[in-house]
Amino acid sequence: MGEMIYAKEIDIANNCRNCGMCRIDYLGTGRCDAAEEHVNFAHHPHGRLKVFKALQSGELPITTETEKVVDSCTLCGSCNIQCYFQIEMTPGDVFATKKKVFRDRIKTEEIKVWEPDQFLLELLDIVGESWAFNDPTILTAYTTFGSLSSEEKKPAYVALPKNAEETAAIVRLAVRHKIPFLPISSGTNSSNLIQDNVLFIDMGRMKTLNINVEQQWAEVGAGIIAFDLQQAAMKKGLRFSIGESAAGVCANQVSTGIHSFFGYKKGMMADHYIEAEVVTLDGEVLRVTSADAPQITTSPKDYYQPKLPFICTSLKIKLYPVQEDETVIFIPFREFTEGLSVTRHLAEEGLGIGLGIVGVEVLSEFLSISEEDADNFLDIARDYLKINYAIMMMLTEDDLNSLKALYPDLTIINRKSMQRVIQGIPAITGPESMALIEEVMDEDKPYDFIFGDMLEYFLKQIVVSPEEVTVLFSHIDNKALRRALDKHYFDPEYSDPQYWFNYRMFSPRFLRTHWFFSVMYFTDTDNFDVIEEICSRNRKFGELHNIDNEFCYIMPMDGGKRFFFEYEFFCDQRDEAALQRLKKIFFLLAHDSKRMTKNEQGVYPVLNTLFNGMNKREYYLYNNFNEKS
């Protein structure tokens, strides 16, 4: 009966993707005060959703921590705005219901104090009261999936150290008690490291952040989230090569070395940092410099099983100056090879600050505030305008002039025009817009006309008025959320591609329908046929096993010598049958990558970089290729 009463709330809880965007104030609409105060996941929106499910089902015993978690939520609604903007969900609506479920249960149940065992007492001796737990409410909030598994894993303990010394002491304690441990930052997991009865070492208290403007570096603790570092750096006229905006900076560096369109110029892996403070897996604190970072010992042809090398507790990361005349442009393409050729050439010329080419399916998700809008934009872009790919590029005015001189016939959509397109996507299927599009849809490249001579007239046809914005969000039940979206719709944070580019804040929109699973490669840029072969095989395997899939993006590296290439598969992680089909695809892809590697086709799967992001990139980029760096 309870599940029928709370069907909407349970659906929201089941569909939380752990993207972490509710942990950062990327829209300027506020941050969760309870999460800031308590730090542990049970007081963060994504953790609260898990607690709600377990509380509502009756499987979670009511403890003093349960009461604390329920009471700490003020129902401010900030998480609703942030989550709706990404995946159209309203987690804050669940938390009012959670308070009611809690009140109903304590009418007949006693609130318990969960007793610590000996191991927890020793943890508390290290981190202090309130920073280590075996309480089921806290553990439930840290429940997560392992890679390619529908089984949710719950830790046995959670500890939140404040520095490297406490982290090292926790590691030594765990080793002595033979308890497996795993550091955790944003709450997601991309490997097979999650296991039962593990100790999670939550790095969230390590929020040190110091920026040296003169020497252009930032020293960040492992609790610093990428968005927060970028925001602090941008205020001082600097930036770092940001990966996912909701990822921990240290965790992202250790995991893969931070992949980003900024990496086109600034590199990856050891290129990003100067020095790191790490805790070894036997509990020793060390300093590691990028200059002394090792080459990788594994060969591309070897089978590689990802494993944690150490725990990074602090990082001195490189920052780069922001130039006053920076802007962002989009260049649409019908043919993949044309887009790849231009991308490589721009990289060879060294133009721009950030550069990559994305598939139109991905672009549609990035630009649209709802899944309905994304579907409509995709239909128009792909089927009517014949846009299948687009270069996204940050560059200066001088770079832009050089680009136009190199490619005078390319259609270039500037920042302000693209912002107007983004704001007008809800009207793009309107009669005025469609009449204009249908005039040119039979041309070879209709986008040359729509975003060329007809641009201003087209943009006028898709203008959305404030009154229409109010109607746009009228279906939302939550009145406060509806008012907030209505009020902020035209704010730069909602539609400015330059803001999005700087903060890498759009990719969770991938998650609106399903979890996504990435397949990544390094490829030689001399042979586009190999890239097209990879895409073709990925599509074939996806169709064979009925798993949605699409090309994501390609980023050039090292002056256009190499591409970093990402392809996505989409699957409901709670659907075991679908996951089994996805596993078959990944097996086929792994075999295919090994074949290409052995045949020296200029392909190297990125799996071998996982948890090696502190090391030098040269081995990955050049060990399996003819030339050397």
C-alpha cells in the first residue's frame, strides 16, 4: 500500500543518477546548508533519496541519525531547481513526504541509539565524534552500484578524515583489521572496486583551497568540487582544465587525469598538476611531483584490471589565464569526415583555447532544458537541417579571424546567436520557424542558409516571451520550482554556452532517461576510416543487443596528432537483463579494441588509464604508434 501512496516519490528516488549536481550552486540559486554543515551523504539530496526509500519500505531502523537527517532538511527547494535543470526531477518534493513517513513511524517505534563496535570506536579516536559511522541511516545514504551491476552495495563503515594524517591513520587501522577500504568523493563509481563490508573514506571535509595568482596554481583538498575551484579561479582571471563540474578535483585527476575540451591545449594526466599529497595503501603520507611521475608499466596489449594506486588528499593543480576577448562558437557539419578534418586542422594550427566535435544527439541534450525539447531539437537539427555533428570551440577574436581566413565558407554560429537558439528551443517546432526551415530543407546543407543569411529572421521566429516561459513550466506541480524557473530562464547560467564551456555543467543531461556507460579510445588522427569503423561497430553491437547508443565527442590532442574519443551506451542500471546485454557488448568491444591495437591501427582503449591519471600521458599516446613523442 505504501508504495502505491508514494509512487511518485519512489520513482524519483529510484531514478537519482548520483550525478552530484545538487551539491554545487551552479545556477546561483543557493546551496544546501545542511549538506555543508554535516558533510556526510545522508544530508545531501542524493543521499536523502536513498534514506527515504529505506525508511518508507520499513527496512531502515529508526535511529538518532535518522531523526537528525530528517530534521536537518529545511525544504528550501534549492535541490529542486538544480535537479530539474539537469534531469527534470524534483527531489525536494520527496523530503516533505519523508518527514511525514518518519512522523508516522515514530508513533509506534522507538528511536534507537546505534551502538558503535570496536572498529568504529577506533575510527572515532582518529577522526573525532560525528565523523565516523556504522549507523544504518548513514550507510544507506552511501549505497551505490558497482560497475555494470544492478546490485546496490552498502558500506560497513563511513569515516570522514580532515587531512592526510587522519587518512593515513584510517588506512593503517583498516589494514590491521583486514577491512577493505575505498576513498569516495562525489558518490559515483566507475570501476569494479565497490565490494561488500567496505570502509568508505569520504574526502568531503578536506575543503582547503588556496590560489596563487602570480604563479598560477591552486592547492586543493580532496573535498573540493571542480565547479567550486573553477568559480574561485575565474574570479581571479584564471581557470583550470575542468572535467565534470560535480566531480572531486583530486578524484578526477587520479581516476583518468581530467578529460576536457581544454585538454586540447593543456594536455591530460600529469600535465595538469605540479605536486600531490597522497596516502599509500599501507598508510604512509608521500609527496608526488608531476616531474617525477612514472611512465605506465602496462602495455596497451596487456589486459588491465583497474586498481587504486593510492589516495590523493591534496593537489597543487595548474591554472591558466583567462583572456578578455574569449568567446565560444559552434560549427555545424553534415559529414563526419569533414568535421574531423577541420577539427584536426584547427588543432594543427594551434587555434583556440578549447576544442572538440560532438554528435548532434549529444548536442541536443546539452542545449535543451527538457527531454521533449531535446527530442524536438534533434528532429529539426538532424532531419531538417542535416546537422549531424558540430564543433564546439572556445577562442579569442584573433583566433576567430584566423579560422575565418582558413575556412571562409564554413557556417559559424557565434555565442550570442547560440544563446538565443538555446532560449528559443521550446519554439523551434512552431509554425513560423518550421515554415522557414521547410523552405531550405532540400538543400545539401540547409544549416548554411538558416545560420547564414537567414539567421536574424530565424532567430526572431523562435523568440520565447516571458509569458510563454510561464506557460512552458505550467505543468510543474511544485509552485516554488515553477516560479524559480520562470524567473531565471533568461539568466546567463541557463543558456550562455561560454558559461557552460567554462564550467562543464551540461553532461548530466545525458542521464534524463537512463544511466550512460562510456567507451573511450585514443586514436591516430591520420585515418578517419578507423574512427568511422569504431562508430559503425559500436552501433552494430548496440543494435544487436538492443541497447541505445550514440557517438559522444572527439577532442584533438598534441597539436592534432591524436584524438581522444568517447562513445556512449545507455541502459537502466536497475534492469539486470539489459545490463547482461550491455556486458556482452562491452566484451565484444574489448575484443575489437585488442584486435585493432594488435594490428597497429592507431587505437588504444582508455581503460588502461583508469586510476593512472597522475602519470605521464606519453606512454598512452605513443607506445602503440609509429612515432614517439
